[in-house]
Amino acid sequence: MKIAQIAPLFESVPPRLYGGTERVVHYLTEELVKQGHQVTLFASGDSITSAELVSCTPRALRLDADVRDSVPHQMLQLDKVRERADDFDVLHFHTDYLHFPLFRAEAGRTLTTLHGRQDLADHLPFYAHFAKMPLVSISDAQRAPLPRANFVATVYHGLPLDLHTPTFAPRGCYLAFLGRISPEKGPDRAIAIARAAGIPLKIAAKVDKADEAYFREVVAPMLNGPGVEFIGEINESEKTEFLGQAAALLFPIDWPEPFGLVLIEAMACGTPVLAFQRGSVPEIVEDRRTGRVVSTMEEAVQAIPEVLALDRRSVRARFEERFSASRMATDYLRLYQKMARRRPGPEGEFSALAARSLSIAKPVGRVTAPRPQSEAN
């Protein structure tokens, strides 16, 4: 199939450091190319890909000091996609909803994966207005605030199986926190849990400008005490060592997490997870198998010994079964193929390309069908 992947421009694909959405787009794109599809990636010019790259800005916007307003760059990207739209069987957007007005007439050829939270009141009238745009959620929990949106599937993220080498006998006697310093991610909670459990904590995380005050006023003073090491932002190659040598990952979130890529990154390393029951967590973490899912700080501290006792080989095995990049790509291909079947050829028959695409990949893994409207209310 001829597939366009449209990535956000804030980070390169893959990102040099932090950047969950762009990382997922990279894994999906590379897997689709590996399976023999013609993929074109619309992304920042510093992206690295096996697909055809259409540069939509010279470099990632977050790392470009000259960028003051991202909207013009995003609009130019969408115009490049529009100019080449007829070249593709499927236009797969990862840019939230910015493209809806431009591509409403092409809804049958578009797929939009929502990567962020959807519980903001401003979203409701917008999705209602563009009710025919097909959407993919990255967890069932992410759908809850938009019961009438046109969700066609839930597709969980996946990672290449060889991305992280698992560690079954870690040397490090520490708990890990990885991601972004922000109130909703709960680094202050992680510090409190680790200190209550008497286990050292290492924090590898970036600090966005929007969260500098929170870091300075809340997190930084807590770093002065014993047993906590702030490493800062780390790259992909450093994650294997950081997560693999950890006794467990702490994920004490306080927001409706849409997925939580770090959860499966830890599992890929064989590292069990202690996570709070918010958003997607109960879907991703299997309680007492790949980690523990708790609701309070007291439960978190009490659950630490049980988390540390989990079988790391079993954690890695469940990652391979549920969260591989090949499974993710196959799930998306099933959706692409359904879209191709619905588009008639010049004489009312399916195009030869669409017909051939049906035999490319056998359905494997989990794709959640749309819920009936009666169940969504």
C-alpha cells in the first residue's frame, strides 16, 4: 500500500531525547517499510527514516531557538500533505485534529491517531462538528470523554523487540522515574514513595519551560534529601541501562494518561512497574503480573515488596506478546485495508492495489471495534 505518515513537528522522528508520539510514528513507519509498503513520512527535516522523507521544517521545532509560533509551520506541513494527497491510499495523521477542516472531504482516506488527553471541554463541539473523521484511540480509557466521536479502533503502541535488551538480574538497587517533570506525572510522589520504602530513586526526566516553576518550587527542594538522584533528560540508547538496571519503575501519575509509553519500555527491559490507577494504566499494566496497580500512596508503599518479587522474565514475555511494533503495524494495516476495500475503483470494483493489499498481513493482535452508541452513552 502507499501510506502517508504525518508526524508532529515538535520533535524529529525519532526524537533525539523526549518525545513519545514521534517515537511511535518512527516505530510504525519503519515496520511498515520492513513489511514492504511504500511509506512517505511528513516530518521535520532532521528526521531519520527508511521511508521517503518530506521535510516540513528544517529541524524539530522544540530544538529550534528561532521558532516563536509553531502554527505557521504546522499549516505549511498540512498544505504539503494536501498537495500530494492523491499519491496515497491512506493518510495517517498523528497531529491531533488540525487537519480536519482541510481533509474533511477526504475522510474515507484518512485515519487520525489521537495521542493526547481528550478530557478538555473545548474538544467536544469540535469532534461533534467533524463527526465523520475516523479516529484511533491508543487506549479504551482515552475514548471516555468523547463517547460520540468516530472511533474506529483502539491500537496499543508497540516497540521493536530488539530495541531494549532485557535485564533479568539487575545490579542496581534503585527505583526509576522516567519521563517529564510535571505535576500530573508525579515526581514528588515518586520521591515520597521511594523514601518511605527506604530504596534509592533515580529520576531521568526533562523539564519543559511550562513546568520550571513546579520543578523549582516543589521538586528541587526534595532533591536535597538523601536517596534521590536527578539525572536529567536521557536519550534512547541510555534507557536500556537506566530501566534495565532498576528494580522497578514508578509511575505515580495524577492525570488520565492516554497510554504511557514508558510503561512498555520498562516491560521491554524486564522491569516491573508500580503505577497509579488512572487513565490507561489498568489496560497496560497487568496487576500482579507485570506490575502493581494502586490507588493511594499508602497502597504504593505497601506494594513495593510485591513488585520487586515479580518474575522479570514473565514481564518481558508479556511485553513481547502484547506490545511489539509488528503487532502495532499489523493492527493498523487491518484498518488501512478496510479503508481500501470501501473505496470503489473506476468501474465500481476495488482497485487492484487495494485487492493486493488484503493479502499482505494476516490479522494478529488486538484491535477494538467501535462501541455501539448505546454502550458509549
